[in-house]
Amino acid sequence: MAKLRGRGYASVNYPTGMNLGGDPSQALIHATTTGTFVVSLSSVDLGQGIKTIAAQCAAETLGLPIENVLVDTADTDTGPHCMGTFASRGTHRVGNAVIMAAAEARGVMLEVAAEELEVDAADLETDGTGYIAVKGARDKRVHITDLALAAHFKHGRTISGRGIYLKEPSTPVPETGEMDPDSCQAHACTVAVVEVDDETGVVEVLELFNTYEVGRALNPAMATQQVEGGAWMGVSHALFETTEPYYPARDHGPRDFAGYLMPGPADLPVQHSLLLERPADNGPYGAKGIGEMTANAPIPAIANAIFDACGVRLTAMPFTPERVLRGLDALRTEEPC
Amino acid sequence: MPSQIVSLDVNGERREFIAAPGATLLACLRESLGLTAAKRGCAQGACGTCTVLVDGRPEAACLVAVETVAGSAIRTLEGVATGGDLDEVQSAFIDCFATQCGFCTPGMIMVAEALLDRDPDPSEADVIEAISGNVCRCTGYRPIVIAILEAARRRRERAVTR
Ligand code: FES
Ligand code: FES
């Protein structure tokens, strides 16, 4: 009886966005009288971080500090339309819509600044700290707080912008099925190192090496969060989670957290994660979506590692001790020693 | 059994309210006192997101009948920050990216507060043990463990410089 080590890998290519009906999302942006740019969205942040990404895209495009951006996702009844947060589309669709809206707002901001400073808008630049200044004459400048006030009370202008991202709709060619289903694809590979106890059938994931090509990681810490949180979920699906352990009989199915097993903080593999950046030409600042794909590659990687460790080829999840032991038994009957 | 008036010391303030018999501490905090940081995840003691401190001990507020803790000192996440200043655990959670959807965060932070109150220098194993009754679906736990260790370090550092 022994603990057997194995290593396996799996790769995934994952589409960003879908393309039925063009999969659009909108963004609106306007400056308050004190120079806060409110980005209105109907996109929902459920922890994946779209509000942060939208704020980063708006700040970068406006040329203003991120503190000047407020993202409002409060109400899908009154907000500009979003198809939803699915298909790993949020960063790509919403990011692009926000950039378009912020670019229009920036244009107005520079026009109003040109009036205020009595110069040509083309001669103005933002410095990222809140000032709009004349290129080459940095002391001729106006702060966004003063400018937004002046726009409202003096110039009668709204500093605002509209944005939408719509991919050209594509339907399948009936003869071939050919279509253009997504906007870009992110790629990933996971290597799993496992230990299989051939007496108990317990599989332990010791290490995961995650490599993700994500276009551009707009926020590398959050991208890593997605990768490693997703990998945890992958491990959980691979080894623990099922609502129907004896499908189609539902008799022993878990009903609650007490019976629905997931790995806890003491069962974690060591994770090593690497982000590769090859900007996508249609992505916001080159970004692709990586939300959903992160739970995928660990599962087949673990299955392959189990095979490498003990020769058992499992095709049904989760890879429970029972399944491992049945697999080991089958191997022993095949080749009696 | 009739409803009764229950008095608690909540985050340093004496609060009185009427509780139906068997009402849970969680329901009273959320519905009678409007303190909604503690969440109702499972209502059966298995997820930990309802954790509050009862006389310094972390408890699953969904399992506590409020009349059994009448007169106790209750600490909830609302009582952790001082004015607008986050404490070390809260700020370490932000800095270490230890939260995604945030549903587990109130319970995780309260468990961490209780741990650091009794042990300012916990080992990684102590932290894991402390949060082992709290479910997180998003982070994979690792960033939470790191954040709590970081909070402990910051709190020790502050204790030295004070
Ligand atoms: S709600 Fe109390 S432990 Fe889940
Ligand atoms: S951050 Fe979502 S459950 Fe922990």
C-alpha cells in the first residue's frame, strides 16, 4: 500500500462573449458638478470585479485619477442596457462600451477646457492627476473640479458620453455551420500534481501550476484572484462536489452544506499562477475574458494526474475514493499478480 | 410563551427590542436592530457568514436563541471600524484581495477578530483552524488566510509603536 504521485495537464481555449444578436452592452457617463464621472451600467458585479474594471477603463480613457470615477450599477430598470454577466463577456463588452463613452466625455471635457482657458482643444492634455493643461505650458491649466463647475454654471455644457459595444451579428451558414461565434479566445494550461492513496482511494491535489493567456490583465491582482479562486472550484468539482452521487437514484444526495462537500482552507493545493499577455485587438486595452474558464482546466488535469499516479482512468466526476478504489480493483482483475 | 423585551450590549451600545420566543440572535440583529452585516447563508450553523462575537466568542448567530444571550455583549462587523477608519483585519482583507462577492466576509472578519483578540501571533495552522467553519465559494481561501496573518502582523506592529 502506498501513496502514489502523479502529474497531469490539461489546456482550455475559452471564447470571450457570444454572438447571437451581437451581444451588446451599453455604458453612459456624465460628470457631476464637482467633477466626479458617474459611469452608469446595468452590468452586475457579483465579485468578479466589473466595477473596478469599468472604473479603470473610464479613468484611463478620461485621463483622470480613478478617484474621480464612480460606477453605478444600481438599477437594471433605469440603467443603459447590458445583456448580462455571462460568457466571460463583462470585461470585454462593458470595458469597450465604457471606453467609448469615456472617449466622448473626454472630448467634451477638452472642448469646455478650451473655452475656459481660451485655447484650442487640440492643444490640451490630461496629466492623470486631475488637471487639464496646455501642452508645453503646464501652468496654464484647470482642475476638473473647477472645470465641471464652470461647464454647468458658466458654459451650459454637460460633460458626458455614450458607449455601446456591439459585435457584428453572425448567424451560422446552414450548409457548413460556419459562423463567427466569439470576439477572441483566452487560453490556459494547468498542471496538477496529485497524490493517490491506493489503500483509501483518497486523492490529494498537492500543487497546481496555472498559466493563463488573457490578452491583457487590466488588473493583474484581480485576474490572479479569478484564476486561483476558479482553480479552487475546479478542485472542488474534481474531488468533492456532486448533488447526485448515485445518479439516477437521489437517495444519498446532499441537502445542505453539512453534506455537500467542498474543500476547506486546510485542503488547499499550493498554486503557482502566471499571466501571459498578448493583447487582443478588439479587447478593451487588449483584455480578453477569463471568468468562467478558470474552473475548467484543473479538472481534466487532475484526472490525468490520477491516471499517471495509479493507472486509473476516471471519466466521471467527482473522483471520489470509491471510484478510485473501484478503478484500482478493476486494474488488479485485469492483470492478476 | 409571550414575546419579551430583550436587552443586549451591541457594539458598546445598550439596545432593547421585543423578541418573539425562539427568535434567533441573527434575526434580531438584522430585523429589529437593522444591523445587516451578519448574513443568513444556511440558517443551520454550517456556513459561518452569520458569525458575531458573543462576549468575545465567535458564534453562529443563526443558531442562538436571543433570550439565551440576553444581557451579553455582542460585537458585529458594524462595530469593527472606528468611525470611518477600518481596522487592521478589514484593511488587510482589502489589501490582500481577500474578498470577491463578499458574502462570507462579515463572518470571516469576525472569526479573525476573535482569533487575534486571543492570540496576537497565530500560526498559519491556527488561522486555518479558526476559519474552518466558514464557507467561501469565491476566493479559494488562500487570500483570506494571508490577509488574517497580515492583519495580525499589522496589529502587533501597531502595538509596538503605540
Ligand atoms: S447562516 Fe449561520 S452558519 Fe450559515
Ligand atoms: S468572497 Fe464570495 S463567498 Fe467568500
